[in-house]
Amino acid sequence: MSELTPEEYQRIVEHLGREPNPVEVGMLAAMWSEHCSYKSSKIHLRRLPTTGARILQGPGENAGVVDIGDGWCVVFKIESHNHPSFIEPYQGAATGVGGILRDIFTMGARPIAVLDSLRFGPLTEPRNRAIMDGVVRGIADYGNCFGVPTVGGEVFFAECYSRNPLVNAMAVGLARPDHIVYARASGPGNTVLYVGAKTGRDGIHGARMASAQFDHSALQHRPAVQVGDPFLEKLLLEACLEALRTQAIIGVQDMGAAGLTCASCEMGARARTGMELDLDRVPQREAGMSAYEILLSESQERMLLVVRAGHEREVKEIFAKWGLDAVEIGRVTDDGRLRVFHHGRLVADLPTQLLAEGAPVYHRPMRRAETGDEVPWDAIHAPSAPLEHLLRQMLRSPNLASKQWVYRQYDHMVRTNTILLPGADAAVLRVKETRKAIALTLDGNGRYCYLNPRAGARLAVAEACRNLVVTGAVPIACTNCLNFASPEHPEVMWAFSEVIDGMAEACAIFQTPVTGGNVSFYNETEGRGIYPTPVIGMLGVIEGLNYGSAEQRNRSRIPVPITPWFKSEGDVIVLLGRTGDDLGGSEYLAWIHGLVGGDAPALDLHMERAVQQACLMAIAEGIIKSAHDCSDGGLIIALVECCFSSHRREAIGADLLLTTEGVRSPISLLFSETPSRIVVTVEPDHLAALERIAQQFHIPYAILGRVGGTHLRVTIDGKTAINAPIRELETIWQNVLPEYLGP
């Protein structure tokens, strides 16, 4: 199974001065696959901002590293496991979590959280329900057994994901800056140690499977999906962190895509060194494995360590204590070549640079895509039913409905750091031994990017930042997972390039450098591809955390983090920002009218930044009681979500007096997805202070109404439009996914 093009093969022959043997062809095909080499995306990724005062490690390592102060750094990254999750949903998702966790602890950090961004086809189709059920169970079982909380994420449904589900997992860890370890094979003569699980035949060709589009025979690729063991990975975590404290370890690399081949050549290439490996010494769980199979197996829970010569026994004893294999399989050399022996015979002899960095970099053709349905705007703005009926219908959309069915399967409290639980705009975890917390979110909107890739990417970054800001966190850095169809289509590459530029523009404004990420191409089955779907993983910091003992909480009027839910009768509801006519790409247009058209919402990055800064200042002054991002579904969905019950808090109503001034219709007023909007509440005595802050940042604001009662009452231009019991609306919202998927 070789996907090297004739031109690539000839390039290899010219470089080597000979024909590669079959084992070498397999190694090169894996390393030059799109999945490993980024040969179609590298030229564009270079345009992303990757440096900043807090960035200790940007792209190029297993994960990014960000300094959060007080002697701590955050290590985080996002990866995709899309193709395996379509073929074998449970194991595909589980091993996706396992792989991204290893990327974190190979850096010397202890994982403290996982988030996941999931995309599926409509739940009306049995296959989509089965995929979703398997994926969620896989994530839950691996994370719960490993002992890391799954604290947040997102779930989205659209027809284009029916045979192309997206499973993007972000892992986050904490470390001391001087404890970070890099994936480099430095020091000729040092020992190469194989640790962890034994090697089997699972996952062979996994990297190349992830670099090809699927057809009707896709389910026959099950042998290329890895099988995970979270309990073994937990042992591997503890053994690795203990070994790293000995100073005996020079470098660590997870054996992920392309297995031993990738781990060895990448470590060598980064250090400009080589390796000699003896495959006879590799622990194997199956008899008769060939050199090709051993080198390309993607069996899980395996690591490659470079150990200082003379310290091998010390490291082996640590792994033996944890019941894990730790076997010397080679040594570091100074000639830059990867030499592999099997049964006493040299089976591969290749430059590490050729394997890891020698793939051609393609500047593929690009052509602007023509997308979107024709939208009869006059008809759209004329309500097709009473507004209360439309609200109830919108709450039945799986994209807007409660995702409790998903996150209740996850343990989100293990390790006792989680202080803002799933269901809010972002997850918040305390950093023990400090008064800091970190806030985390995953955000993306493929529909926007389908209609306008650059605008959609800007909107994704803006929403990710906004979701952190409403908790009281300052966004400081991001990672990204870029999910696209085949790069061989000029329209796909145009969209990819536009997304990169949109992300770059937004990250520059919000001062959130990109620390690394993942590109997943070929999300395409039988010629039908997904929406361009960039997913942004954003990290923020809350300073002076006011959470914990009564004494700590009493130091400020309002505890941080801020939550989205309305708190008290009589509180004033205020909208920071202004609603416009932004129904293009909206959930209203898609769910009520079955259309995906128009343009993505207009975004003024400087206004967005000002709204966020105003919100942060108001939180810092202690006047904000609740804050909620206004996005999918529009203003009315944001408001009704604020009314719903939350953890140990009863639902509460609201009385809203709205006007259509500045918008085309009540439909725009309620369901437009204009960005740069935050719904906040304050006590009446603090309204003047909030108005002062809004004026200071030159942002629009509007008083919407007051919290109280048991109903959502909405008056528009003096006429009652909605008067519905909150409990009734919440029941609709909560029951959507269980009705499709079971309790």
C-alpha cells in the first residue's frame, strides 16, 4: 500500500542514488503522507502568528507551551481522529483521546483536562446515531478510566458530516517551565529505549488511511484502527513523569501516526542526529511480524525515550515498578541516518531529514468556491408562525439543544480542579497552589466557513475569545484543528487559504498566538466533502481567583468565574453590543427553512475586542452577576439559556422589552447571529457603572429587561410576542438528544 506519486518516488530515488527497498518505501510513504508531512498545508500555515511574550514553545513540538506565571505553564494541543472514528467509532474516538494525552505528558506535563469538538450527520439516520453513540462512549471510557476530566467541547450536526464525522480532541496539562522535555534524540551514543505496550498489527497504514478519501469500501479498513488501553496509559503516564524527574531522559516521543518510524526519524531530524534500531528487540504481542509491520504499527500506549548513556538501569527500574516494558532497542548516532536491522540484516537505511522533512511542499491550485442556497429574504423576514412557536421549534434543533446527554457520560470532576462545569460558555479549572484559574473552550462553525471561509475563521476565533471573556478570563493563546475535504480540489485549497488568513487576522487583534495544531484533509466520502471546519481551542487565564473558602469569596462582591445563568429577581438584563440583520448561515435559516445561504455574519474585529474588554473591566469591578455569549440561534436563544436551571440552581424567568429599531424584522431581532454581543446582568445599583464602562470603550449597549418570575415574557414594539413557562421550554430543550439517542 503505497500512495507515493511517481514524482515523489523519483525524488526519493534521486536523493538516495538508488531504488528504495519495500520496507523503505513503506516508511517514506507513511512519512510523506498528508497526515504526517503537511505537504499541502505548510505553505499556508506559515502565515499564522506563533510568537508572543507568554509562548515558551510554538508549533513544531508535541504540544504548545504557554507561561501563565507563578512558576507554571500550560501545555496544550488539539488533534483529529476523524477517519478512524467513522470506521470504528468507539476505538477511533478512544484512541484519539489517548494519543492527544500522550502528546501532553511526553512534554513533561501532567494532563488535567480534555475537551472534544464533535460533528455528526443528522440524528434521523440510524448510522449517524450509532457513530455518535460509539464516539461519545469511546471518549468517556478512555478519559474516565485514565483519570482525566472531560470538561467541555461542542457538538454540531449537518448533512455533510453524515459519512465524514469529525472527532477533534484537545488535551491540556500543567508543568513547571524548567520541567519541559522535548522530542529530540540528542547525544550520539545515548540509548534508545522502547517503553509501554507491546507492538501488534493494529493501526498499520493508519497515517496513510487518514490521508485518503473514503469510498463504499471504507469499513473494510477496520484493521487500520488502533485499539486503546486507558489503564495501561495511566501506568505509562506515571512511569514517564517519574522517569523525567531523574534527569536521565534526553528526549521523549509518542509512537503515534506511522509508529516507530515517525518517532525515531522525527527525534533524529530535530536534533540533526541519526539512530540505529534493532527490531528483534522490540516487544511484540504477535508472532512472525515483519520489519514493515513493526516499523509502521500504530499500536497504542508506546513511547520512545532517549536515555543518557549509563542511566539505562535507573530508568528501566522505574518502568518495571509500573509493570511496563522498557527495552533498549538502539542508540543515537551522529551521521543523520536511520538504520534499521531485523534478524541481523539491514532492512532500511535512510536519512532522518529525508523521512521527516524531505516531503515536497505543494502550492496546490486554488479556485474560489461558489456556495450557498438562494435565500428569499422577504419571505424569511415574514414570520412563518407565531414567534413563540418558532422559539419552541428552535429549541428542538439538535444544534441548540442541551448537550447533557453527552457530557453526563464524562467524569468532569476527577482531580478536583474543575470549578465551572460543562454546559457553560467555557470550562474553568483552578491551578492549585495559586490564585489562578485557566479557562478553556473549543469553537467552530463550518456553515459560516462554507459561505465565507475568511469571515468564518475570524468569527470562530472571536467567539472562542468571547466564551472565555464571559467567565472573567483573558484569552492568551490558541491551538487549532483544521478539518477539510481533499486538498486536490482547488476550491478546498482556496477555502483553506482563506481560513488561515482569517485566523491570522483575528489572532493578531486578540493577541492570541497559535501554539500548534492539526490539519485533517480528505474528510470526504464518495466524492462528498465536509464544510471547511476550523476548530479553535482557546486558553485563557483568570488572575486572583475568588473561589473556595467563605473568607476568599468575601473579598469581592462577585465570585469569579462568572457563569451564564441569571441569578436573582430584579437584576437588570443588559446587552453589550448591537444586533444586526445577520441571518446568513444561521441556525434559524437552516433549521426552520432548510437553507444554508447568504453571507456569514459581519464582524468588526476592533468592536469585538472593545466589547470583550468592556466585559472584562465590568467583571473586574465586581458588578457583573452573569454573562453569556450571544451566538448560535441568536439573542432569544442566549436569553432563554440564561433562564434555564444549572448546577443546583432553579430556573428563573425574565421580562423583556425589545424593539426592532435598527433591524429589519422581529426575526432578525430574535434569531440573527450578529457577533460582538454579550448578555449580562447587574443589580440595579450597578447599572450606572456598567453604562460608564460601555461608554468608556465606545460600545453600544441596551437594557433588555429584568430577571424574575417563572415565565419568559417578551414584548416587541409594545406587543406581547412570547409568554412561555421556562420549565416547559427547558423540558423541550433537554429532551431533544435523549429522544434520538435514548436516556
